[in-house]
Amino acid sequence: MPSPDYSRYQTLDITRRGPTVDGTPSVLDIRMRADGPGGNGKLPTAGHEGHWELSEIWRDVGRDDSVRVAVLRGSGMGFSGGGDLALVQDMATDFEVRTRVWKEARDLVYNVINCDKPIVSAMHGPAVGAGLVAGLLADISIAAKSAKIVDGHTRLGVAAGDHAAIIWPLLCGLAKAKYYLMLCDPISGEEAERIGLVSLSVDDEALLSKAYEVADRLAAGSQTAIRWTKYSLNNWLRQAGPAFDTSLALEFMGFAGPDVREGVASLRERRAPRYGIDG
């Protein structure tokens, strides 16, 4: 099967590196662009194009026989900056956009889970939104100690859908998941490792070299053994599919409600949201 056409991706820079197989580097390096469409020049953000591309890329990784491992990383000041506010506004006001993005959000989670190749994430700086979905669902998640992981859904006025219900309780326990998902408190990379939310945290300057080291080891290993181990372990996540589907439906029902308008306004005005309280 011919390799997919990675040039069609506009918000992702895709290159190859790592151990070669039949003369082709076997590690796909996927960098979310801070300067791509929908980006703000400082952080990669998921606009209309970026949200779809981040859900679709894992299908190409899976069908590309020359790829053994994928590394996902950010650029600029951080790993990912969350949803572009223009996209959020369109989701709140346009039913067609809302249903399209709901499907993409569902596909993003299941495509990462079902991709047969191992995925390594390297998170630095802020890690929010769709990028965080792939970052935490990655088979090996590595965070810089100073990384700031935030699930900001309830701050925006919608339920914590996306990946939250399917993976957070399994990684860090229900009590910690409820605390961080309900309050949107930031978690450093170091604390994320302590509570089990990520596989590993490292000094900031060692992040990318460690991610590449892990990816190269995976690429050099038995591909059937590694892929079948991933498939078996991810049955824990497939069992949680109904909880995820419910959370995603409730999240997108929230995008049609009144609270998201206040959430977007508060972010644009750089103030705390006021959900029915004075002050």
C-alpha cells in the first residue's frame, strides 16, 4: 500500500526520523503548528482545520506500512492551546458545525485508541483541548516537569467530554479525576506523573530527546508483540466507550446552552466567568 499523502495536512508538520526499515525512517514525527491555520502564533490551537486533522492523522498512521511509531509534539510556547474561540463560537451557534465537530471529537478518541502503531507524546508548556486528548491517550505520554495540563471544559461552561471520562479515572483514579475535571485546576508535568496521569515527566530540556529515545526503542522492537500488547490493553478503554459517548453527548449539548456564551465572553475579556452569581 502506498504511503498516505501527508502534505494535505496544513496544521501539522510531518517528518520522518528514527531507525530505518528498507531504507525508510520508521518514526513519524508529528508537530502541531503554532503558526498553522487557526494557530495564534504562540500555541497550536484547534480551529476548523486543525480539529479535523488531529482526528484524521491516526488513520493515516495506521495504514502507513512504513511507519512503526508516531511522536506527537507541540511547538512555540507549548503543546496545545485548546480550541480556537472562533470554532467554539461557531459550535455554539451553528447546528451543522456542532454535529460535525462532535463526530471529529469522537473519531479523535477512537482513532488514537484503535491505531495499531504505538504513539508517544511529548508535552511542554500548556497542554489543553484536542491536543491534550491525543497527548494523554498516547501509549507513552511524556511531559516536561513544567508542563501545565488543564482540562478547561467546565471553565468554558460545558461538560468534561472529549477524553476525560474514558481515560482520567483509569489513569489517576476517580477522586483525582473529579477534582481536576470539575475545578479545571492546572497540573504540572511533575505532579501529573506523581498521580499517574502521564507515563513520565522529565526536565524540560530533556523532553524531546527522551520522547525520541522511547520511540526509537519501540521502533526497534517486535512490532507484532508491541502492537498486540497495545490492542489488548486498550480494551480497558473500549470498555469505557459508553461512558465516553455519554460525556461527549453532554458536552455538545452544553455547546447549545447559555453557559458557553458566558464562558467564551469571559475568555475573550480575560476575566472570571459569572455563571448566575453576582460579582
